[in-house]
Amino acid sequence: MAPSAVHGTVHNHCNQERHLINRDLYRERRSAALAEWREVMG
């Protein structure tokens, strides 16, 4: 899977959940996804 596809998948997943969880949990998950993305990219 192309890096941009992975990023898009993570981004869509987090945004889809946004209305279901509180702000702190959303930020925590978003930060974890960004950290994973940065690790993948290198």
C-alpha cells in the first residue's frame, strides 16, 4: 500500500470516530496515528 494510502486510511478512520469519542481520547489516538505515520515514513 502506498504511503499516501496508509495516511488517508488512518486519517479517515480517526475522523470517522471523532463524533463518538471525547476530545482527549481523539487527540491521543490522532497523535498515536501521526507517530506511526512518521515511523513508517522514516
